[in-house]
Amino acid sequence: MQKNWIWKTQMLAIVVLAVTSISFAQEGGEEEIDAQKSAELFLENYSDDFQEHFFEALKQKEIENYDKAINLLLECKKIDPANLVVDHELARVYLKEKQYPLAEDYAFAALSDDPENLWFANTYVETLRQQGKSFAIVKDKLPEITQLNENLALAYFKKRDFDTALAILKETTTSEFTKALSLQINDALEEKKQHTVSSGFISTGNTTSKDTGSYEHYKFQIEMFLRTDNILMLDQKSEEALEMFPAQPLLYYAQGYALNRKSKPRDAIEMLETGLDYLVGDISLANKFYQELANAYNSINNSVKANMYLRKIKPGF
């Protein structure tokens, strides 16, 4: 009974995020939410059978038993076919399983019925990005709603896809939000342009060679900052490098490591779990990811997820 209550308490916050249109502060702040009260209000309209399947699905997803989580969520769909929270959770689990077309279908279903939900927009954008699918291909399927466009632009901005974010904003009704986000995007694009021009080549005597614009140069710097535990420079350089090399897992690890040291465990978790999607075959780096994720989850008192990642660490590497 005690164990079941612990699981329910941990999952209630997930329900709140799924049923609420969340406003993420531009500087990374978080709104405080009475998670338990809000989630219980949502769930009180559903049968015990629905709740049992739903919470067990979330539990199985947390321990990466994705097949079982999917089956349980599909059972929830049978009980309530129109439930957007279930659609969204199915999208997230299918993303974990790398079944991207199915993830897109469920994410689209959730977003279409609740187009002002920022969390739904984030998940939908991720399904497109994982498939390498341009937003231009799908934009005509989505409703023309200002809040939706703002959410989509913010989602692409957070993924460092500045061009897509800017293109969406150009077709969105002007507001204080669109002005502020456009300014941030243009600043980021200008900084990236100046960095590429100024550091792409460096003269050495009578020869010209590629230097600070390369991934190898960033890798050398980041590994040095990791060894010396120079968090300030590690944070700065890894963030800078990610804008140009968004598929390099080392950069996500470095950024997650720095965020942990800056007491931002939730941001670290998001960065590290994103980086895992790009990690293939490097057991030593994977172990480092798992250790940092365990540290971050321990910081937010989620011992279940912390222990799950600790168990993934392979000795000897």
C-alpha cells in the first residue's frame, strides 16, 4: 500500500503537466503548481479501472518497460477514446521506442484537440525533428491559432532550430511575446554568424588552417574544462558548440554536467536525456551520462529514476 502511494504521488505531477497549458519562463524559471490537488481533480472523473491502468502505465514508462506501458495506455484508450492525456503519453512512449510515425500521430491528435497546450506542442515538434521532417510539410494541418504558433516557435527555439522558429513567428500575429522571442532568435543567429566568420580560419605563418570553428576544437576545449572542472567555461562553450553541432552527445553531457553543478537538475535532466538519443556505442560516455542523470534525479528526490540510471552503468569502462 505504501509503495503504491509513493508511485501515485510521483506520477501526479506528470498528470498536471499533461492537462495544463504550461507557461515556461524565458529564463528557465518554473511556476510552482499544487500537483497533487490538480491531478486528483483531473482523475476524480475517471473510474478506478482507468486510474489503475494509467498509473501503472506511467510506472512502466519510468522504468523503461515501454511495451507494457503502451499496452496499458491502449487499455485506457478503450475506456476513454477521446482522452488527450492518454494520446500525449502514448506519443511520448512511442518516442522512447523510436516509433516516430506513431508518436507523431498521437502527438498530433493531442495537439489538434488542445492547440494551446505548450507541452503538447513540445512533444509534437520532437516527433517531427526525430524524423527529420520539415515543419513546412505539416503546418497546413494545424489550426491557425496565435497561441499555438507561439508555442511551436518557442519549442523550435529551445531546440536551437532558429530558422524554423523565426519562420513561424513571421506568420504569427505580433505580440509582446513574438517581439521578445524574435529578438532573441535574431541575436542568436547574428552571434552564430559572427562566430563562424571570425573563427572559421586562422592564419599561421604562410598557411591558413581551419581552427576554432571545428568540432574537434570544441571537443578539445570541453574535455579540458571537464578535467579542470571549470564550470563557467564548460557551460559557455558547450552551449555555443551545441548551436553548430546539435548531434554530438559529448556536448549534451558537458552541458548537463555544468547544469548539475549550477544546481539546475531539471534542466540537466532534459539536456542529458536528449543527448542519450544521439549516443551510439560509446559505453564510457554512456556511463557518464547515467551517473549525471542519477545525480540530477537524486537532487529532486526521485530515487526510483536515480537507481534506474545507476543500474545501467557498466563496470570496467
